[in-house]
Amino acid sequence: MIALLLAALAGAAVLPDGAVDTLPPVPPQSEASSDAQPPPDPPAAIEASPPKGKLKLGGAIRARYDLRFNDVNGQGQKDTSSHLSFDTLLLTADYDSSVIFGSAQYRFYGGSFIYGRASGYKNYPGEISFPMYAYVGAKLSPRDKVTVGLQPVPFDERWWGSAFFNSLGFVYGLEEVYNMGVTVSHQGKHVGFDVGYFPTTAANAFGISEDSARFSVNFVKGDSYLPAASHNTERNMVVGRVNYRTTTPQGATLTLMGSGWFSTIHNFDTGQDGTRRAFALSAKLEQGAWHAKLLAARQDIDARNPIRNDLIAVGDYDSSFNIATRGTMLFGEVGRQIDTGKLPVKLSLYANYARFLKQQAGFADSERLTLGAFWTDKAHGHVRVWSELMVGRNDPYVGAGQYVSGAAQGGDNRLKSAVLVLMGYYF
């Protein structure tokens, strides 16, 4: 499938003393395989919208099973851990009409092994909560719309791949980011674009961290356990993408996309403003039940930090960690929908790999391989199950000892592995 994609491209028109550095509270959760999310990017044509307004209220409740092969016990010794626990309750509201549309989702976490008393939590559901998105918009024509509010930042596709845990793109604040702003979108027959201005990020919501009770990975005021903890926020983001879609001689759909991200990084300690500059190019091929994608992105952050400028604190899900400020991201995925015949479930399989090549000398690269399957019932799509095996190196979300600095200087530079089974009922 990767070979077909290339052919199409050629032929197409450290913690406090005594503490244990374990996995973060909740790894990123893209639900890229779920149809419970807002309409996919780019926006669909207006003709598909109901002439009269329609409001739909829903949500989901989820549980998770974690098998962590490279964990540690309470004494800091190497261990394999197994956990079955509550994951989240999410509530959604979606409105659509021929002109006005809107969508919002709010999430509740807590009361699980991830947010335990040993980490300072009281351990009850809802102890950590935050909005994922909340926006309204207007359809200006069958191909054009404007959107205002807490919404997806148009940097490549919202979900680069199919994994529930997203990819390393999420770790570095480039994939599935929701910020406050306004976007203008157009999708023609072959060419489309989205451009947005975001004056600020999502606000810190409810949790016990300094500044990280939020869904997206943003630059934050780092918690006290971070080495060289920086205190930053991102402002005045201008983000855009252009896509070109065509049909190849083999009958596949090819989408080429280019994206850019320019913003100001304000440091609370020095009062100075730095910058973020990021660019991405991607190619996606879809043919029948198969799909494949290749992506390359470059990110350069000048944080103007008072201690060191080669790393910066970011946060999500009520915890913070460091990432390297300069490097190149490489990502690839191949996936296939499986014909299950008369079985009452749909099945999709996928495999993806991402690597962040860090520019700073002495920083070890971060990488992750994900092998996954997504199941849902054919009748209504209410029951959804993701099962994923992750193998990572210097990956904050895979293996103990990697969280604080894995995405920055690196962890122990060894391969780690974990299994997640996420079970949800969507209503």
C-alpha cells in the first residue's frame, strides 16, 4: 500500500525525591475511528444539512484495560501491571441546519487507578474535567463556512491516523489541537483550504496541576516536578492548510496537504515573547477498504526561557512534561477495513509508526509503533472497542521513566510496550 501511495504521488495530476515517574494520568484519546466526533475535515457540502435546525444530545461512558509491561511498583522496582478501571464520561451537543451549526463536548475523569491518591488526587469521578471543544459557525455557501470558538486547529488532518492514542504528533502539540479562535474554510472540487486565527489556547479547567487540566497538548506553566520547568503560553496563532484531491489512474483517491503554523510564545518569567514555526506535508491514498498515509513535519520553537531554550513544558489531562523545541516528525500508517460477513460487528485494522528526530545534540529521538483494531456494532454503533499494542522508545506515554523527559532529552532510550483495550458505550 505504501508503494502504491508513492506511485500515485509520481503519477497524480526528573520528579521530586522519592516519587516514581510513571505513565501520565490519561494518554491522548483521539477516537479517530469513532463517528461520534464533529464532521470530518474538510467540511462537507451544505446540501447534506437539514433545512431545519436539528439538535442532538449524546455522550459516552467508557472503561479501559491497561497491561503495562514496563511499569514500576510502589517501591520503584520494575513490574508488569494490569488494570481494569473507569475511563471517562463525556457529554456532547450537536446542532446543524442549512445555515447555522455548532458542537460541544465536555469530559469528566477521575475515580480510576490513573488518578490515584498516591498522586495527590481524592480519587472520585469528575475530579478532573475540561471541555474538549465548543464552537458555532455559519455556512456561507455550499462550499464555504466560518467557525468561531474552541475548535480544531487546521494543521494537517485533525487525526493523522487511526489510533485511539493518536501519534507522537499529539505529544508535540501538532495533532488534534483545539484552541480558541476563528477559521474560514473552503472546499472546491479538487482544491480546498482552511485558515484560522487563534488568539489563545483552551483555558486550564478543573484538576490539581498547575496549568494542565485540558485536552490538547499546549504550552503551559510547568509543574514543580519538571526539571527546568518553564512557564509559557501560546498566543496569536495563525494556522492554515491547503489540500488537493484527485483520482489516480488506479481508481484511488489521493489527497495532498500542506500546512503552516505561526505563533507567539510568551514566557511568564522573563516577560519576553518567542515564536513557534511549524510546517507539514502529507499524502493520503484511499482505495477500497485500504488506506495509507505519509507525513513529514518540522517544528521550531524559540521559547525565550530563562534557564534553557532547548526544551519547553507542555501539558494535557492534568499533568505536564517537557518536549524538545526543535525537530522533524515523520509518520506513516496503513490500514484496512475487514469484511466480517454476517457477524454483527465492523472491524478495522491499522498499523502506524512515528519518529521525532530531535535537532539538539545529545537528545535521543522519540518513536512509537502502534498496532491496533477498532470494533463497533453494525446495528447502531453504540458499542465501540479499541485494542492497541504500543511499542515506544523515549515516548512519554509508553513505559515508566519516560514521562517527564522522554520527549525532550529522552528517557532510558530502551524499547517499552503496553496494551490498551478501551470499551465504550455511546448514546
